[in-house]
Amino acid sequence: MKTIIVHKPEQSHAATDLRLILENGGHQVRIMEYGPAITGFQLYQDIEADEPDMLCTVGLAGFNIKTDTGYVAYINLSCPNIHFITVGRDVADRSSPAAYEHLDCLAGTLSIAMFFYCLDRDTYDYLHKNCPDIPYLKLVANMAEGVEDFMREAAT
């Protein structure tokens, strides 16, 4: 299975860990860093050109890339998406609503092919309460558990 992992520069370690998990499961993996050196349009074009069987993101990398109609561009991909939300566990004051402003992109239209995995309880609780239209949201202890859950769900 051809899989692309998209991450922000500060999450390269997590992306490498995810690559190892996927490669151990037989995936052919390409990692794409979304940072200042690449525009959102370039990133999305590269993903589309690769025609992946699956897209994984770490920390919602690329969720600021929008379609002409304002939706998250990933909804147009013809492959399932796994999104690991890691940012909440790094927030100092989790009681502040401002700590979760970056998650507002999940309040809009998403695809049923998008699977979201939270790696901390506070972020999961926030999303469960404030973004009830997320098609699939689950709290997991680590990325390996999320990949296993996705593979089970995809097989059904």
C-alpha cells in the first residue's frame, strides 16, 4: 500500500516513528514535510500526483490548505486519510479555549474517508464536544494503536 505521511518540521520525529510502524506493516511510505519551503498548493499537487492508497498527517499538517469553496483540500483525495492530532498534549494551559483554536479547521465539512486519532484526552474531549460532525474520532494511546484501529475499520 502506497502511503504518504505529511508533517510539519517540528514533528519530524513523530513522522519517522509513524513511517516505521507503517513500513513494518508492509506499506511503501513517502514522508513529505510541510514547512516554509513548500506552498500548500505545491504540497497538495505532489500528493495528488503520487496517487497514494492512504494519506497520514501528524499534527494536522496541511489542514490550512483549502479548496476554492473553502473546504480542507484533503477531502478531494480519493484515498482514506488518517490524521493524528498530537498538538493538544503540548499545550501548557489546556483549560483555555484559546489552546484549541488551531482545531477550528475540523468544525467544517470533512470526508467520511477521514479518520482522526487523538493522542491526549483533553484534545479528544474538546473535539468530541465542539466538532460533533467529525466522521470518525477516537482516543488512542499511540500512533501504532491508531494504525491498527484504522486497518480493522477499513477491513469491515
